[in-house]
Amino acid sequence: MGLSLVLRIGWRNLWRNRRRTVLTLFSIAFGLLLATLMTALQDRNWADMIDLAARLGGGHVTVQHPELIDAPTLDKTVLGTDAITKVARAEPEVTKVVVRIVGQTLLSTATNSRGAGFVAIDPAQEDSTTLAVMNAFVEGKMFPSADADGIVLGSRLADNLDVTLGKKVVYNLTDKNGDIVAGLARVSGIVHTGAPGVDGGLALLPLNTLRQALGYAPDEATQVAVFIDDQRRSDEVAARLGAKLEGGAVAVPWHENQPELAGFIAMKVGGANFMKILIAVLIAAGIFNTLFVSVTERMREFGIMLAIGYSPGDIHFLVMAESLWMGLVGLVVGTLLTSWPYLYLNQHGIDMSMMVGQGGAEVAGIGVPSVFKVEIFPGNAVFIAVAALVATLAAGLYPAWKAGRVAPVETIRLV
């Protein structure tokens, strides 16, 4: 029996019991809807959180001293930042490269003192794609240059220090030789991100000013932050970049510098994958039941077909053709069913501000968005479609095998 004939007969058989077929198709479509939206929610929000972590920390890939992760002190530096920047920018996936000094400081005013994490930057090299707080100013602005004497504080940190714009703040640090050094800066801006850890513990300082205070060379820093267009390729970029570095510096992907965030995302992705597998099993069981009942009802028909010359293989492929049509039509119905919810959630999202609260929420120091939007990676969309089709075909294997093993003499006698 030719392939085209098998497909035509399989299509006709699919609609012999329309109600049962329609119910099965909608179960496939609903499963695709759930799997697609769950995956798209993960893809968009985890990617956003990783990008935000990169823009608050050391980029998607960080070039740094090999011991900085275990001992994050200001004596763990890298030299030749200009050369490192040039090498990093040569990578095709790299979009931005910036030099920074990061560490801990004690901020003091006439009345209060608070510990904070600081990031020393060159404002001429930074923008919202490399530094998330660039769009979070509620008062003032960024200090004008890397040689200025300004400081930018998180809103809660400014409140704790009881300072306003133009007020003086003293910052105390331990330099690369282990000596205590101090600097004086005026508050040029205040930022509010909504993440309690950031707003309560972040200070931005001018890069060159801090270099002088710490006794660094002009091309010395604690890190070179590398930003790429797709955070999923951070391991590849880090491996290639690390092979080109000299002087003992290493290239570290984001998940090694942000292990808490990476662990949280891995846990959530694992839980969502388990739910998707469970959904797939339940849908496959429904498809199996539909095909098995259909085969059981048509035993006499299959017996007659075998008696007039059809082979067991022909019967097997006929049932598999029904399963194939079930999967293909289910994909079409699932795509139509998913389109509107996906487009709506992609544009408007789900407002979770009531659950997050006014104070905001964070994971590993990274703010959790109050509006969850969806956007699926193309590769994951293809995987879901292929997995649904494979599951449908797998559900038809046993019914097809059973149909091909019909004994004509016994089944023809059935009434």
C-alpha cells in the first residue's frame, strides 16, 4: 500500500468518530498551550534577571583575578585592562566591554555610618545596557566624569546616611597594600531600583578617582565586564576569551560569579521541566486511549483487510498514519489556541505587584519584576512542537502493533 494511500485512509479514519477526535485534539492543544506559556515565562523572566544581574555586577562574562571569587578584596586586580578590552571586543558575540572596580566600603557622614558595596565606573563608557541603575535616578544625575569627586547612592542607603544631594560623604577602603584609605565625595545622584538590597547597599564612584585613592595603575582594575547579545552563550565566550588572556587573568561566566542566582534559576527550571513532562505523559495517555479504543472497535475490519491481502505492516502503518495526523492537526490547533494568550502576555504580561508588594522582592540581590511577560526562545518552541509530535507517534505504537497482529479467522467471526 502506497504512502499517499495510507495517509488518505488514515485521514478519513481520523474523523470516523468526530467527537472523540475533537476532544483528543483539544487535549493536545491545551497541553501545547501550557508547555509553551510555561517555557516562554521562564525564557523571558530568567533571561531578564540574568541580564539585570549582569548590568548590576560584572557582565555576562567577567575578566578578573583568579582568586577574586574566593577572596573578593581590592588587592586581587588585573593589569592591562586596555589590552583585555581590545581582545574582548574582537569576539563576535560581544556588544559592550567596560572596566570597573568593585568592592566594599564604609560610608560615613557627620551623623551616620553604613557599609555598602561600591562600583567604580567611567560614566562615559556606561549606559543602560551595561549599568541598570542608569535609568533609576529619582534625584540628581550621574557624576560627570571618571575623574570627578561625586558619588551616587541607593535611595535607602541615602536615607540611612541621612544625606541629600550635594552633601558630603566620606568613603573608607582598604587599598591593595592593606592600608586604610579615605576619600571625600559629594552626592550627585540618588537611584531607586525597587530591589531592597540594591537600594540599601549600592554606591557608585568615579573610576579614575578611586584608582588614585587605591594606588592602582592607570590600566588596573578588579574586573573587566563583558556583555554579550545572548546570555546562553556566556560559557562559550568565556572559554574563548580565557584562552586569549595573559598575565594570569581568567574569564568567568555569570553563573560562577552569581551562584545563588544560578542555583535558584536551575531549581525553578527543573521544577517547570518536571511539570512539562507530567503534562506530556498525561496527554500521551489520552492519545493512547483514543487510538487503543479505536483499534479495539475495528478488529473485525482489520481482520477482513488481512484476509483480502493486506499485510500486517500495512495495518501497522495505517494506524501510525492516524497517529501522525492526530499529532499534526493537534499542532495546528495548539498553535491557534496559544497565539492570542501568548501575544497578549508578551505585550502586557501578568501584573504581580500585589504579590511582590510595594517594597519589592529580590533573589540573590536581583530585583524580581512586578510584571511577568512571556517570550520563548525559537529553539525551545521547535523542541516543544517536535516533542508533542513524537509523543503522539509514541502513543500510537502499541495500538498499531496490536492492530497488525490481528488473527483474521478469529476477528471475522466477531459480530
